[in-house]
Amino acid sequence: MHAGASIVSDFGMARTRSVPYRKVTPISLFSPEDEIFAQGERAGSIYRVEFGAVRVYRLNSDGRRQVVAFHLAGEMFGLEAGATHSFFADALVQTGLTQAGLPDEVSPELLMLALRSMIRAQEHLLVICRQSAVEKLVAFLMDMFERQGGLEQIDLPMSRIDIGEYLGMSIETVSRSFSKLRDEGLLRFHGARKVELLDIETLKRLCR
């Protein structure tokens, strides 16, 4: 999967390239589970994660939550095709965001953001269509690995429930899959939210 942090330039770099963002706000702070925007609210801004992590989701007709994306430090989100937001977004951990109004004219950076968002959505569909729960989890972990700069110890700001809602798995299946990878010597836990990947090449083969 592609590294999300390299999707687009940040707002500061965009300004130097004369991208006409209307205004970049100071950093806004969000505590865990604070809502950033709601489904149906008026859109018109894009957001950049300065630190922390964001969960994007929608509520199904039966009230169940379906997580569709996670955004990490350095990544941008919130671009919509229409006038309103299609999803909810909230903070997973203590998070700082900057926000910019969309320009009147479409810029190459915005086109790139839209294209990368579409690619990530397609990759997500490919992941959840995998037959094996372990393959789904490994693909997710390798995505986190790439988006966090290829560090073997990765942060997982999301809970096991969040991971399950993203991958279409129950929390029990997520936990069993983690345990299987640990027992096979492919990863090691460092607390609840840090995982060390012990055999990158084997993990890559598992999610091809």
C-alpha cells in the first residue's frame, strides 16, 4: 500500500507554491473521541493532522459504525465531492489539526489529494475482500508500517474494535489474528498500542 504521509504537500509547502487556500487556521486541539465534523454537515475545508490520529466513519442504518479510514500525522483529509460531509470524523487520541478553506479554483495539489483518496479507498476494498482474517490484519499492519516511515515498531492509535470495524472483522477475530502472528514469531507487543514487526519480508509475502 502507499504511504499516506506522502500524499500531498502540507499547507506551508502549498502556500510556497501559490496554492490559493483561503486561510490556514492555528492548530486546534481535540481530545479522544471529540467530533471534528459530522455526516451531513457543510463541507468546504480540508484538514491536516499535525499530531495524533483521526478516525473517519459512517453509521449504518442499523446504527453500527463502519470505519472507512484512519489519518495519521502529516496526512490531509476532509475533501468532499459534494457540499456536505459524507462521513463522521473524530480524534482517536489527543490530536492537533490545522484547517484550510478550499480555493475557488482546483489546484494540482487538490487533484492529487482526490486521486490518492480514491486509491486508498480502492486499496481498502481489496483488503476487506481478502479471504483470510490474518491476511487482512497483515495488510493493515503493513499499511501502518509504510505510513509511519518504515519503522519496525509501529504505533496503533486505534483500538482493536476500530481495527475490526475497518477490516470487517469481530474484535475476537482481530485478537486471534494478532495472537497467531505473535505465536508465529512475526510480531511482538509493546503495550496495548505498539507493535514491533519482527519479519518484514514474511509479512509482505502474506499480504500479496
